[in-house]
Amino acid sequence: MKKHIANIITGSRIIFSLPLLFISLSSAWFYILYLLCGLTDMIDGAIARRTGAVSKFGARLDTASDLVFTLVCGIKVLPLIHLPVWLWVWITLIALIKILNITLVFIQKKKLISIHSVLNKITGFCLFLLPLTLTFAKATYSVATICALATIAAIQEVYFTKKGQEVLQ
């Protein structure tokens, strides 16, 4: 059982994510489930390393759980955020840089590589905080700040993959 606890925690992120689609963004349950998703994302890898349960399956499950959580949040939060066109263009450019980087690395190495740089982690944490700040901070400023971090992180990602540094912890 000890070997599976990290994967159970990771999989629970999918279970906690799906109800978010049906719960009001302003309800306490939304925030409880949202924070549980964030907590599972923060602790699953550490538990896997501590218990010696790091595996390819766990890494793939983590990626799938992150994807489900991100899609659910995108579906739930994006329609509520009113951003100027220039910010949507910036977000699209960041996504294109990241997709291009993943594609080029896949063509070169025949595998998907995830860069876990400190800057990527900071950007992800700020992005995670975004829905929690929508009631008191103007979305344009918050999203622009996150875009600035994400742009630097995406460029850094290109640099790291060109240097052959696949995964940074």
C-alpha cells in the first residue's frame, strides 16, 4: 500500500477536479476542492520520492491529473475573466512557444520532456493562485504578471532543452 499512496493522491486530483465543473465559483465547496487539488499536486511527488515509489506510470498519471485540473479550471474560470485582446494574444504566444518547444524536443529525442525549472514552478503557483484572487484583484494585472513570468519561463525552457537539460528539480 505504501508504494501506491502517491499514485492514489495523484489520482484523487482528477476526482476532486471533476465536481468543480458543477459547483459555483463563489461557493466554499469550490474553494475546498480547488485547494485540495493544489495540495495533492504539491505533495504527490514528494511522497513518491520518500517512499521510493517514483515511476513512469506515476509521472504520466501526474501529467494526466494536471491536464484534467487545468482543463476544468479553464472551462470554469476563463469565461468569467474579461481580458483585453492583447493579453489573449500574449497567452496564445506563450502557448505556441511551449508547444513548439515540446514538439522540437519530441522530434529530437522521441520522448515528451517536462521541464521542472524553478521559474516554471513559480509560474504554475501564481497561475494556481489566480482564481483565488479574482474577487479582490483586477484580472488584467494579475494575468499580465503571470504572462510575464510564463514568457520568461518558456524562453528558459527553450534554453534548457537546447543545452540538453531535460528535467530540473
